[in-house]
Amino acid sequence: MRDHPHKPVSRRHFLGIASTAGALAATCAALPVLAATERRSLSFLHTHTGESLHVEYFRDGVYQIDALASINHVLRDFRTGDVHAIDPLLLDLLNDLSLRAGVDAPYEVISAYRSPATNAMLRSTSDGVAEHSQHMLGKAIDIRLRGVPTEQLAAMARLLARGGVGFYAASDFVHVDTGPVRTW
């Protein structure tokens, strides 16, 4: 009789545990590791208002409230002046997109937040405006990135697969949002 209270582990059981642990380790290794000291910043130049902003919006593991307020203001509905919270995940998407592009330039903003009134007005004059646009939720932005052709910017955004990506060649801008993954 054994003094150890546990029954011996069979080879099959051991290999199953080892396989699961290996898969878990591989999955964890593939996840991005965010250092507590990581800093994220963005620059914007609004094409309609002329306003510009360079701001560090994430520091030491925390979104910076004052910086988010500044971003919300610059990305407001420039037609009505309405300000709405911009989804921090959209900011992270833009940060990652500029890192992928290898460009430290301001995003040229064509449109960000849109009030329901502005969205309805644009919808009445264009077929390309969604009735339930992500812009009205603060989850979408139409942009260019200096130094990066918009077609290339759209391709990089599609590779990130973190929301909707629309490429508007005739108007020379890219739409990105944090809604469902889709492209047009």
C-alpha cells in the first residue's frame, strides 16, 4: 500500500495535461503583453476646423481622462458642435495602425463623431451614409495618414480586423470603426 494519498497518473493522462498546458502557453505567448509603463499617443489635424492635437491618451496602464476629453472635443461633430465620448478602442486601433504604418504623423480627420441630426442630413444627400452609423456612437472616424497612401492604409486596417474598414478612393480617405468586422 502506498503512503501517498493520490493515485498514480497514467501516461495518457500526463500527456493530456502536458498538451493542454503547451497549448495554453502558446496562446498566452501570442497575446500582446502591455507593460505598466506603456504610453500611447496620437496626433490629429481636423481638416474642417483646422484644429490640431497631439496627446498622450494612455499612460501607466490607464486611459488619461483629460486627454480623452481633449480628443472628444477635437473629434466632435464640427457641424453642430456636439461632443461625444470617443471609444478608447478606436484610439487604440488608430495607435496600432500608425505603428504598423511606421509613420509618426497626425491623422487628418475628415469626420469623427456625428450627431443624429448631422447623420440624417448626410444620409439624405448621399447613399454612402449608414442609417445607424458607428459615427453616431463615437466608434468611427474617417481619416488619412500623412505619408501613407489611403489604399495602403485601408489594407493595413483590414489586416488588423478590429472593426469596419471602408476605402473611399474618389474622396481619398479611409473609414475605420470598432463595430463588427466588415469591409467595403
